Amino acid sequence: MSLQKRAVFFDRDGTLIEDKLYLNDPHQIVYLPGVFESLRRLRDGGFHFVVVTNQSGVPRGLVDVGNLRQIHELIRGEFASQGIDILSFHDAPFMTDSNHYFRKPNPGMVLEGARFYNIDLKSSWIVGDRMSDVEAGHRAGTRAVLLGSLESPLGSEFAPPEAHVQTLPEVADFILRHTERAD
Ligand SMILES: [Mg+2]
């Protein structure tokens, strides 16, 4: 009986698009396989979408803030043209060792998005290719899926996700199978 939304919080690099290591050129956005189909299926399952991305390239001087905004507008537009609405993009332009509240594994970006869009964290998920993504979701109160082969839950300092899968279609499969229908 809640008017709260449920959402999937997505990491950006290595999760929705290829990780170019400090992407600064809007022409170098490359979408990962199955991304549009997977988000449409999650959309049809009642999920909204928020992107949460650490951007230490900004304080390093490798990523221009104007380019970062343009990259996010291009990504937003591409998803919109595929029928997928992304509620918002949150970026944390802080150094790796800053331990800033907004930098994953801290939960600031997730909590900010949840508060602004009235998202129920318990019925929401975070998806990312690093255990720091998983941990940011856990600290905020979401469920979590780790994507890809970059990192493993084994030996991590952080608690494991509910699933570790290799592709975005598998992410959608798992979340939809482990979510009760809203209606
Ligand atoms: Mg990533």
C-alpha cells in the first residue's frame, strides 16, 4: 500500500557502459551488451532507475565537469530513445581515499536519490562491477548484485551480494525472480 517507488541503482562504468578509465570524451560511450533489453524488462517489472557513479577523475583533473554532464545527458537521451527513463545521475567527484559520504562504498548517493524520489530501499537493488558498489547498497539498505569478472565477493572486506552474475540479462533475470510483484 505504499506510494514509494522501487528502484535499481546502477553503477555506470563497467555496468551500463564500458569502463574507459576516466571517461572524458562523450564520443567514447560504449553501451554494454543487453543493457537496453535488460532495463526494459526491469522497467516492466516495476523498477525505476538511478545511476550512481564515483568520479575521482574530476579531482584528478582527468575528467572535465562539463564533459561529465554532457556524457550523462547523452546516456539519459539514449536510454530515453529506448523507452527507458533514468530518474537521475549522481556523481561523487572525490578522491579514492577521501572516504567522502557520497563516494561508494559509502551510501550518500543512494540515500540522496532515494530521499528525492521517494524510493523504498528495502525493495530496491544496487548493481555494480565492484564490491564497493555492493557495499554502498548494503549501507543504504538495498539488496545487491555484483556484475562481471572484475571483482569477486571471495576475500572481499565487504559482505557478499545476493548474486554474482556475468551479464546484464542475468542481472534482470535474478532481480525479477527474487522480487515480489508490486500489484
Ligand atoms: Mg564500475
